[in-house]
Amino acid sequence: MLHQTATTKKFKESDYKVTHKRNLRLFSSQIFINTTRLIKLRSRQSKIQGT
């Protein structure tokens, strides 16, 4: 019984780490997408202004 709870705890920890990594990757890619959009928007605005 004691061994089982230890294994479950270990599994939960590794599961949390995997989820955390996935979230981090999603978060960073979201930032990248937003940055790219901002840059595109800026360049479009500067083209309109004629600079």
C-alpha cells in the first residue's frame, strides 16, 4: 500500500512536469506569434505613412 502511494506521487510529479513543459512551449509560441504580428503591423503602418 505504501509503495503504491509513492509511485502515484512520482507519476503525478512527472505528469505535472510534462504538462508544465507543454504549457511553457505553448506560451512561448504564442508570444512569438504575437511578436510577429506586431512587427508586421508596424511595417504596414510605416509603409502607409511613407517612411
